[in-house]
Amino acid sequence: MIGFLVAGLVIGALARLIVPGKQHLGIFATLALGVVGSLIGGLIAQFFGTGSIWELNVLGFVLAVVAAVLLIGVAEGITGRNNRAVRR
């Protein structure tokens, strides 16, 4: 379980490095998006038959980072829209 959380944090941090600009996400949001991204990436990798969702493989890791990047974009779109409405 701890390894899963650490992997989620690493995946979330890598995704935040890939996304251009400043993200307004805290450490827990980064962790949550990384964990969800790793679940999505693991499920897609399992669909392709490269292993189980619970084992670390290259395809699953790459897909997890891509999923986390997309999730960060969605989260920023949702929170950015709310922040703009408050500023007006």
C-alpha cells in the first residue's frame, strides 16, 4: 500500500513537470491525481496484456503518467474556471 502511494506521488510529480505553466494543486491533489492516473494506466496496460494492474511495468508507468497529465489538465480546467469566477 505504501509503495502504491509512493508510486502515485512520483507519477503525479512527473505529470506536473510535464504540464506547462504553474499548477495550483497541493501535494495531496498531486498524490490523488497520481494514484488515479496509475490506476488508469495499470488498467489500460492490463487490457493490452502486459501484466497485472498491481505490478510495475514500463507500459503501465508511461500510460499512468499520460493519464495523470490529462487528469491535471482537467483539474486545472475545473479549478481555473472557479478561480476566474471568484476574481470578477
